[in-house]
Amino acid sequence: MNELEPQRSETPTYDEVEIAAPALVFPGQTADPTDAHRVAFDLLARRAPVEALEVIEPALAVDEGNYGLRSLRAWAFLLRAQLQRAESELRGLVDENPSDDWARHALGRSLERQSRYADALPHLRLAAAMTGDPEHETAVLRTERRLAETTGDFDRLR
């Protein structure tokens, strides 16, 4: 190699890289539960619950017992602050699978957001015990504090 020649980098240049955009999928375009789950999850991650529900509902019509799609529907309800619908969906999920820490925590959060602190605490405590997640433990402390504030019973916080 000649010392005067520019050295070639191992990293590809912009012109050498092919970037593929994700496929466009419009709500209602597919009712396949696997595709619907993938698309709805992506939409919810982008905080688009209305569009996610438009994908989830037709897929649930095909496979109404699909636990994953029902979980995503509950997430969408939470994002839209449709707390009673979220609570209903999450209660069904927790009844079906009591070891689902996400569903249990989400149920507790939906109850907390409805100012139903006493109802929320058992679910939040159990989710915190199941996961050890500091955010779950913080939710327990926050809810205990709010319950004490509403009842005036601060002795329970000690």
C-alpha cells in the first residue's frame, strides 16, 4: 500500500449502507393475531393507542382469547385513560394468569388512577414482591401515602 493513498475505513460509508424502512401496515389491514400483535405493540410503543386498538379489535374477533392481544388492549386503554375498561380487561387477565406481574401492576395502577387506593394496594404490593422492581415499590409507597392522606390515618405509614 502506498503511503500517499487514503486508507479505507472498515466502517461502511453512507452510500454503501442500505436502509430499509419498516413495512407500512394500516389499521384493520390484517386480522392475523401474530401480525396484529407486532403492529399494535409498535403503535403502543409510539403512544398511538387509537390506531393500536384499530389493529387489535379485528384480530381479537378472530381469536378472542388471545392473552397477548388482550394485554395490548389493556395497555391501549390505560394510555387513553379509559380506566374502567382497562380495569375490566386487566381483572380478566389477572384472573386467568395470577402470576402475570405486568397485568397485576397495571391493574393496581388503573385503580390508583381512579383514586381507589385501598383497592390498588394489594395488586401493587404483590407486583412489587413478584418483581422487586424499584418502580413497582415506588408505586406502593406512593399509593400508601395517598391512602393515608385521604383517610387521615398516617399511623399506617410508620
